[in-house]
Amino acid sequence: MTTRDDLALANRLADAAGAAIRPFFRARYDMEIKADKSPVTEADRAAEAAIRAILEKERPDDGIIGEEYGSVREDAERVWILDPIDGTRSFIAGRPIFGTLIALTQGGWPTIGIIDQPIAQERWAGMSGQPTTFNGRPVRTRACKALEGAGIATTSPHLFAEGDVPHYMALVAAVSGGSPRQGPVYGGDCYNYGLLASGFLDIVIESGLQSYDFAALVPVVEGAGGLMCDWNGEPLTADSEGHVLALGDPARLEDVLEALHAAGHDHGHHHGH
């Protein structure tokens, strides 16, 4: 059972990660960095080590899966999934739109998710059965009456597998309705999902995400009234291929899927296996 105590702990983990990361942000000129370590690796490791130290002390039976230090007790009923810096390129470029992702899964399902931006000190927290909060106050996604004119974001189409690009472009065309002013917002990684939860974006689309990239996002988006699924509209699981859609208004799902699959004639089976 996930409790308020778990949520309080998740918030403390995010605090510890942020404190570890902040000294490394935009600091490469006045910091001695060893030849083999970039500021992001240093920050990543410091943040994950800080989180793990707290978990080992307070939740010694829970599993931990982290990007930097691997997995322990990953078969436990409760597993914490950590991505200390999601948005490496933004971090290196000095853009404060990367985030720390912390998820708690039970029986494989994410029940708590935190997206934390430690520079702007912005935090989205989602927990099953509770409204998503932004810095402690409840947030909601916004209604989206039509696909045309919807606010769409992706980190970068350069990250998409080649076969995914035409589908993505078809969706962009449907959203843009021929107007270049309606183009996508680029960059942002996990930050976009927080913005969608807060009602500033309508659609986020990504290809090639790992489970630790989306485990924390699901409780945040769904607790704000949104929907997350793959490019076929199926729920995301640990076995998902990394094609991720987030919609602020679930009513637009059919429109989005129709636009995505308008490219080519391979309806339903556009993932090359």
C-alpha cells in the first residue's frame, strides 16, 4: 500500500537530489572536472548516491533501479526507479528544463511519481488516487476541443527511430493546420509532462524512452486528468517499446492516433519488429 509517508519520503529524496545537483549546474568553468567526468556525470552520481543513502536507511526492503548505480532487490514488491538527470543535453547547455525523476512502483505499476526541476525549484508530484500537485497545490490538465491548434511538444525528432518520423510529422501537420506558428515546442524532456499536467501543453510525444524515463511521468499526468499510452493507445508497461504519448485531454486520443497513423498504410502495426 502506498501511503502519504511514501509521498513525504519521495519529496525528501527529491530535496536531497536537488541539493546534490545545484552546485554542478552551469559550473564547468570554475570547477575542476576530472578528464573522464562531465559536470552531468558528477551531478548524476551525486544525486543518485544521495537518494540511495536515504532509501537504504529508511526502506531497506524496497528495490531500487537507478541509471547510475544499477539495481538492487529489483524483484521486491515495491521498487523505486530513479533518473537523477533526465534531460542531459539541457543540463549541459545550462537550460533549467531538465528534471529529477523519482517513481515508486508496486507490483510493477507506478504509484508515485515526482518530476523535480531543482534550479527553478518546481516540483510536480503524483500519487495514485490523489490529485497531482505543483509545489503543493493541485493542478489540472486543460481541455482541448480540437487537434488543430493543440500545443504539442517533443524533446527532439532527432531522437526518433527513422520509421517513426513520418508518423510524428503527420501528427504535427494535423496540429498545425498549415500554420507554421503552430509548430511544436522542442527540448524539455520530463519538464514537458509537468507543463502538460499544469495545463500549458496538450500533447507530448516521444520515441525511444526507457521504463525509467516514463515510470514517474504516469502518476503526474494521470493524477492531473491526462492520459499516457503508447502510439497504439495501449497502456505503458515495462515491456513497452518506448513510444510514448501524453494527452492533457483524453477525449483527443482517437484524433491523435488517427493523425499518427495517417502516414503510410501500416495501420496498427507501425512498429518495425
